[in-house]
Amino acid sequence: MRAHEAGALHAEVAEPPALPLRPPADLDSLAPHVWPATARRGPDGEIRVGGVDLRAVAAEFGTPCYVIDETDFRSRCRRWRTAFEGATVYYAAKALLTLGIARWVADEQLGLDVCTGDELAVALRAGVDPARIVFHGNNKSDAELRTALQAGVGRIVIDAFAELRRLAALGAELGVRPDVLIRVTVGVEAHTHEFIATAHEDQKFGFSLAGGQALAAVTEALGATSLRLVGLHSHIGSQIFDTAGFEVAAHRVVGLLRTIRDQHGIELPELNLGGGVGVAYTADDDPVDVAEFAAQVRAIVERECAAAGLAVPRLAVEPGRAIAGPPVLTVYRVGTVKPVDLGGGFVRTYVSVDGGMSDNIRAALYDAAYTCALANRRAAGEPILARVVGKHCEAGDIVVRDTFVSADIQDGDLLAVPVTGAYCRSLASNYNYLGRPPLVAVRDGRARLLVRRETIDDLLRLDLGDDLNRGECTASEDTPPDTRTHDRAGVRSGAAEPAE
């Protein structure tokens, strides 16, 4: 499947996405495997999460608004830690990262997976133990690598020969010897969207097994006295519902571990299989249970190692979506409701909300499927075919492509869209000059801000206008980009600000 800016009908697909043929039996039902764990209907039909009425959240914090079920998020962290007892679980920060989220992750004794210097800066500011951080990225700058080395980051995943050499030089310069892993591209086509499949050969991440590139990287890393090679890393993609791809990946990575032993006489002690476990976005999705997934992955690795005559390495995994996705929903306020005659007796009602692709780009980017429900009351009308769309000046500004809503939906209603924790805020933009929504945590009947809403003043504060003399910038045209003073969180001239 290939995404197209003009929509799915223009993409290289066999047919457009199928419309739901039958309306749901109950428009007010909240499928427990889709909605946050504490989501319930209240006495007036309103949705409550963490014991908090979403009507009250909308009144206090405005809409659109991300709402995160703290109890659900922490519970998912614990389930992953328990399922992979004896292994290392790193939460993938790219899914959803704030100071508060980083602290929850640390509280629940998970490590943190970061992929930029700024994500690292947030983690350090939040007080995350740097030894429990793994640093990814296909284009790490010298400044980012230096910051990671100075902070004492626990693992650095090497993604290219040039990076390997720069990191070795920096380690020698600073007198440190970091633990590193080699990222291996194993040639597995995960059953997922092309843009989130990451282990096939023709993409930007890692060293390919084909032609011996990965083995050559291992050999060079072992010869670098300022690096300590501790293992291999593999990641096959995202939103994966079975372990078949992991089985093929494990077979190929363990095969490389055996080759390393045979050629270099050492057995690397660690194997990181990445993340990618899928979650349910609609009631029809059936993701694997984390305990079952962990048992299957362990069995696969043990079997492959036994066949290769290797000791089983310490495993590591990097869940992001599986932890952050389901605990979050987005609350929108309905605006224009417009029926459109599609011909042949079909009418689709377009329900416009006050957000859209600026707070959730996934439907436009990946054709991602979502569901929704009235959040302020029960449905009182018959189910009608609908498409929930945003307020942006784009035909592709779609939040829920195909769904059913109550025929009495109207301006002012609240609509909740579940499973918006993973990547929605991370990928959010200011398109059409909309400020990014706030993130509100709910727990035990209380709501509190984790991140406030962006305002137009926030956006204009960065705009220097047409008079360059009115702005202040310490960089000159001759200053190398990595050493310019800038105000990104925690990174100034390549150094992280101290943790609080």
C-alpha cells in the first residue's frame, strides 16, 4: 500500500477501503480492548475516564484535548515488565513523550528508548537514569553523540559506518567506552503499512545482512578499542499482530550471532528485538496479548539459539504504541454536520470537529482506521453512515474515515476518538496556525495538565516578522549548525541541561 496526498482512491491499492456494511448494534458501547481501561458511561450517558467526566474536561481545558488514563498507562508498563521478566523493556519515547510520561516510565522501572538529542534532553530533565536509556537514530549528529557519551547513556545503537567511526573517535577523545549495539536489517517484510515497516532491505535504517554489511560493521566495532560491542538490534516494523515476522527476524539475527562466534570467538550477550506490537483501533482488531507475545518470542529465541549452539542472550524489547496508544483518547467538539448524497441511495454525513490532521495525521498519512463515540450523552437517533473530518483546508483532513454516528448528532456535541496516544501528539503540527492540544492526565476522579494548550501567542513568539533586526540570534552564517546556540529543550551548544 502506498499513501497518496489526494486520498486512498488515488493510491496504488486494489480497491478503496471497504465501508462498514452493518451499523453497530449499540452506538454507545465502548469496546474494552479499544477504549482506555477505565472508560465507562456515566449516569447521563457521558463518557468518564479515570472517574472524570469528559464534559468537565472539555469545559476546563477546551477542545480538542488529549486525555490520558494514567492508571491504564502505568498498568501497561507493569504488564510488559512482568511478561519480560529477566529481559529489558525500553519504552519507545517517540510514541508519546513528556516530562510526566518519562517519570511514569521511570517509576514503573522501564528503560527509555530515545532517537534524538532533544528526546534525550527531555528524559534527562525528567530525571531518568541515563544508564537505562538506549539511544537510536539513523542520523545522529556529533553534538548528540557527545551529549549521550557525557550523560552516560546505557546503550547506543549504531546505524551506519560513518556513525560508528565518529562515535569511536568521540569515545577516545572523551576517555569513555560506551556499550553499543549494531542495528541489523534482516530483510523481513512485516505485515504492516509500507511507511512503518522497517526491516526490509530498501530503507534507511541499519546494516543489511545481504552482502555481509552487518558482519562487517560488527567486525569494525569489535576492532574499535573505544567501543564495547554488547549485542545486536533488530526492528521489523509497527502495528504487527503476530509473531511470524519476529520468528524470521530472530532466525536471521541468531544466525549472525553464530557467525560472529565462529569468526571472532565471542558470543555477544544481548539481543534487542525492537517493538512493533499492534493495538486495537477498532472493535474488529485482535492484537496479541503481551504475556502470550513474550512467551512466544522467548520460545523462538531459545529454539534458534539451541539450534545454533549458542547461549540465550539477554533480551530487550521496545514497546511504544502498545503502552501509550490505548490509554489516550481525543475529545473534540462537533461543528458543522453536513449530509452528502453519494448517489444510488447512499448518503454520507460529514461531521466536522474542531481539530483534525494537525492533532492526528495518521488517517491521512497511513489510512489508519479509527472509531468514535458521543462523549457528552447517549445516542438518541438511528445509526447513519458518517465520516468525521477536521477543520483544515485539506480534502484529506479525515479523522475517522468510515463510521456510524447517531442521526441526532449536532453542533456542540462532544466526540471522543480512542487510541490516540501513539504518535498523534508526537506527529502533531500547527497547520493552519492551530495550536497543539493539551495533554490531560486523569486518575481517581482528578484531572491535571501534563502539557498545556499552545496559543497563538506561543506560535507568534517564534515569528520574527519581516524586520530581522528585531529578532535575536547568536548564530552567524559561518557558525556550524551543531554548535549554534538555540532554545530547544535541554540542548544548548550540544550539551544537555541538568536534570531537575
